[in-house]
Amino acid sequence: MDKQYEAQYHSLEEQNWWFAGRRHMVWELIAQLQLPRSAAVLEIGCSGGPLLRQLREAGYAQVTGIDVSEPAIALAQERGLPDVHVMDGARLDFPDQSFDLVIASDVLEHIADEHAALKEWRRVLRPGGQLLVFVPAHAYLWSQHDVVNHHFRRYSRRHLREALQTNGFRVQHLSFWNNLLYFPTAAVRLLQRVLPPRPQGDLLTLPPTTNNLLLNLLKLENRLSKKLPVPFGVSVFASATAAE
């Protein structure tokens, strides 16, 4: 992503409703998996490490994070996370079958060769290991936000399912995420096509009341969508198992 945008990203990632809501959803999905606290967990695209820190505080002892960004890993280290590394998500420097869970939130769309990345994620998972992946949805929602973030693509449910299955995963649950805000987001993205583009994407600092309201809406949705598929949303997520 653009350097100026990345600095803004890191300043907001702990409290911003979008990032906090997505972490909440990841946490809900992890809780469903009922992994032992001894499970080896890898987060690909860990950024400054807020999810890794949450996992460690919950008692997960084997938590590893990687990110392609040196400033992100430096920030994670400043936050007290020891096992974090600058690394390409499509070329992992870990032995085969090293992890029980791989988490990749809004990472796959940044990688030119999605199949190479998914093969690597499958390689480092133990047989029966779990993958949690989030990606942006719908090609028609493409905007300056995607350009600033250096995205290669947005996903349909079918695209994500086929990519996972082609590369050795069994999809257990696949659905849209953030459906409550789909229509406002779609309206804004369509409007942006006739207005001058925002050079730094869609990240905004919101008043605390507004931020908390949006976060609580997402948390409510998270508890529903982890169980039931929903027909629309601005992201797609999947829970998948490494085929044995």
C-alpha cells in the first residue's frame, strides 16, 4: 500500500470500527474451532500485531506473525510481540506442516499470484489444519481505495471457493461479511465514480460515538454470519481445512 496510507492505517488499526470489527469476527471464528491453547498459529499480514497480541493475551503460546512491510513488523516488535518477521506471504520461510491455524485477513488480494500464495499456506498447515481468510468482495465495488491499497482483484464467493478448492482446501463455511453496510458502501463507491477520487482511500477518523456504533453493528452481524450464510456484503470470508 502507499506509504502515507500505511502510516494512517497503523494509527487507526487498533480502534477503527472496521479493523476492530474484523478482528472480532476472526476471534468468533477461532472460538468456533475450539483450538487448544497449544496450537501453532500463523497470521499472514499481521500489520502492527493487534490480533497477535489478543491471541497471546488469551493464552495462545505459539503465535507467529509475518508482514511484507518493515514498518509494520517494527511496530509489532515495539508492541512486545517477539515472533514477527518481514516476509512475503507467497514465499513463506517455514518448514512444511508447521501450523495448526493460518489467518489471512485482506491479504490475498495484495498478491499477484493467488495460487502460489494458497499453495504456500496449504504447505505450512498440518493435515486437517485450519485456514481463515478474508478478501474484499465484488469487482463492481472497485475504487480508488483498491488502487491505494495495491489490490490486484476483488472476489466473488465462487472465485474464492474455487481458488481454495484448487489448492488443497476443503471449504467449511463461506459467506459475505459486513452486509449491514453493503448498501451505503455500494452507494458511496458508485458516487465516487463521478466525483474526484480521494487520493488516500476510504480510511477516516470518526468521532468515538460513530465509531462505537458502527463497531457494535458489526459485532452483532458477526455473531449471526459465523453461523448462517448471508447474500451480500463488502467482504467475503471463508473457513477451510487443509485436505489430508
